[in-house]
Amino acid sequence: MENEFKPKPEDLKASGCTLEQIEQFGNCRCTAEKLRFLHHHRDQLLDSIHEQERQISTLDYLTWQMGKNAGHTGFRS
């Protein structure tokens, strides 16, 4: 297909792909395979964000609990 969109390696890098992943993407044989690769990478990024959100929530709870026990009323004491 002459008008097929082909992401540039620098665009893949900007999306968080490693050099190995960029090479894997380049080895994909068809558009459907490339789309599966991109969707999978997106899912991995979202999983990472969700894990970091859980970690932040835990830190917020620990900070709040410690402040409460120490008699601090503000979130950031």
C-alpha cells in the first residue's frame, strides 16, 4: 500500500519504546501486526501508570496516618 502510514523510529522512542521494541515493530509483517504491537505497548504503559497510582495512594495513606498519629492536621506537614 503506497499511502500506508509508517511511524518513524523517533516517534516510537518518544512513545516509550526501547530500541529492542522499535526493532520488533520494524519486523512486523503487516499493519494488523503493527497495530497489535502498538496496542500492547499502550496497555503496558497504562499498567505502569496504574501501578504508580497505587504506590502514590499508599504513600498518601502512610503520610496521612503518620501525621494523624503525630497530631498534624495538614496533609503536608
